[in-house]
Amino acid sequence: MTARHAETAAGLGWGQLARLGLVQAAIGAVVVLLTTTVNRVIVVELALPATIPGVLVALHFGVQLVLRPRLGHASDRSGRRTPWIVGGLLVCAAGGVAVAAALPVMARNLALGVLLAALASMVLGAGVSAAGTPLLALMSERARPSQRAGAAAITWILMIVGIICTAAISGSLLDPFSFGRLTLIAAGIGGAGVVIGLLATLGVERTPREAAPVAVAPAAATDQAPVGFREALAAVWQEPAARLFAWFVFVSMFAYSAQDLILEPFAGVAFGMTPGESTRLSGMHHGGVLAGMVATALLGSSRGQLRQWAAAGCALSALAYGALVATPLGASRAMLTGVVVALGAANGMFAIGSIGSMMALTGDAEDGRAGLRLGVFGAAQALAYAVGTVAGAAGVDVARSLLDSAVAGYQVVFLAEALLFVGAAGLALRSASRERGVAVFRRRAELLPAVLQP
């Protein structure tokens, strides 16, 4: 057992895990300004192409693709996660304010404003990488196996709550709109996030004096741990379980993110829903997600492997997308709503199973590379989101032009998402099967010395 695992063997209480979940809520609150309010201001108030905010979001994810593994590895070597989490929140806050401050510059000088906003989006992505990866590593190391499903649910639910609260607060304070008001709101949300992070992480990790072995963990966490980042990354990628799970994360999150920009337009095109009605439909989807998360957290702690729950969520998501493909064929709006709620519940099951499995895969390892592993999985997720959202929207346009039917364009993309989720379910089951095989091998290896004794 490594020094870090000796320190964290006692685990955390539910209250402490909930506090750490608030950090994810703070991260989500800062990021949502870029994906919602800033997006709208660029397209509506500044009357600029929607490609601009799309590029900003892509840059935000692109930075995470590069930095999550590196910063996860750095937090492994440092021996403590808290400074990285708090520092990352400070960088997040700075990036959020800078993005908002770039908008009035964009109104006066488009090229300069876009350049500043692009740099600010990259800073925001760096902050998310620095705070989010060590946060999940800390939770993975400190949560007991029976707590992982619940910890994953707490993290996602609080993130959604943070997004909802931010939207409500910023929406009420933005009128009458001005660029200065938006910048002040971004500063307030970022500052609140930093304070929440400080309070949430206070005392969760022991001080270096109380955990003296951790002070030498960066150099001697394990005799076989590589020191350099590239060497450590190569070692993690050579692990069949880690590589297989990274592919599962990419495929499943690609399928999940592809519907982000097309579900509401589909409701309008295929069922004639107004913007208000399609927005409420999206809210029903999120309600289904929360219900699926809670149910999986309650059941997944005691029944089955979390990767089996992830596979079940992927399979049910595939069925829901298949039903969504069939809804334009004479189905009512009530039927569409039911299918969307069922899709949300399946997505919630898949999300909790996936995050809990991610925590198990990193928390059970005793080689001091929890941050690096989560960085690899986070990079796979960031790449999937960046590519998936664009591919979903572009796929609708391409299919619509080829089939000369707007509805058919959406149906083709939904069908593709169903097939991707089927593939993801297969990867999850393979991962769970391999995990069981490794566990059996370890148990037999532990029993072998006793069997050979005379």
C-alpha cells in the first residue's frame, strides 16, 4: 500500500464528500456563462456568426485535452490535491471574467475581441483542468467502494444545481443588459466559486506534518512509478483496463454530447413546438437525468458492478434513441415527452455508472497515479464533447441535404447515437469482465503462498 493510500484508507464521510461536490458546482457555475450567456450575447446582441462562440467552447475543451493528464500527474507528484483545486478555481474565475470583458472589445474591434476571448477561453479550460482533475482524484482516493456511486451522483447533481442557480441569478441581474453588468456578474460568480472551494476543501486533506509519509510520496509513492510525465503516461496507457475504459469514455460521451444542440430544434421541426415548449422539454430531459442518477446511486451501491450499471445505461439510451427516431411517425407530443424523459433517466444511469467506475478504477490502484488516470479519462471526455457537439449539428445538416428532409436529418443522427451507445455498452461490459478476471487472479495469487506451505 502506498503512502497516499495509507493516509486515505479511512475514507470520508458523506458530509465531506458533499462539500467536495460543491467544488464541481462552482466549476459548472463559471463555465456555464461561456456556454449560455456569452454565447447568446455574441450571436444576438453583437449579431456575429454562431461559429465564434462554437470556436470558443472548442478551445475551452481543447486545452483540457492537453492539460488534464499533465496537471493530474503534477497533483500526484505534489502529494496534496487541495492547492491545485483552489488554484484551479482562481484560474477559472479569472478566465470567466476575461471572457465577459472581451465582449465590449469585440463590439469595437472584432479581431482583437475574438483574440482576447479565445485566450480567455483557454485560461478557463486550464482552470477547469487544474481544479476538476485533482478534485475527482481526491474523491476517488477518499471515497469507500460503497460510497462511489453516491459520490458520483452528488458531484453531477450539485454541478447541475450550480448551473441552474447561476442561470437564475445571472438572468435576474442582467436586465437591463450592459457589458459592464455582465462582467460584474462573472466576477461575482467566480469569486463565490473560489470561496466555496476554500470552504469545501478545508480540512479534507491532512496537513503534511500529520501525514509525514505523503511528503515523500512524490519521489517514492511506489518503486515502479515513473517520474517523468511522458513515461508515466505511457505506463498508464499500456494498462489494458485503463486504455479500454478511456475508449469507453470517448465513445459514450461522443454519443451523449451529439444531441446537445439538436434535441430542441428537433422538437420544433418534427412537432411544431414553440421555443418555450421545447425549452420545457429540455427541462424534462434534465429531470429524467436527475431521476436516473438518484436511482442508480441508491441501487448501484449494493447491487452489481458500477460498470454493469454504465453498460445498462448505455443500452437503455440506445433504445431511447431508437424510440426517438420513431416518434415523428404519428406519435403525439405526450409520447415524445415520455421518450425524452426515459432518455434522460437512461443517460443519468449511464453517467453515474461511468463516473463511479472511473473513481473505482483510479481509487483501487495503489501506484500513486490517480490524478494521471483521471486526467487521461478527462481528456477523452473533453475530446468527445468537443467533437460530438459539432458532429451532431453538422450531421443533421449533411443528412438533411442528402435526404432532402429536415426530420430525416435528425433521425439519422439519433440512429447513429443509438449505435454508438450500443458500442459503448459492449466496451463497458468488456471492462467489467476484465475487472472480474483481474480480481480473481489477485485473490488466487494471495492464496497461493498459504497453499504451498507444508
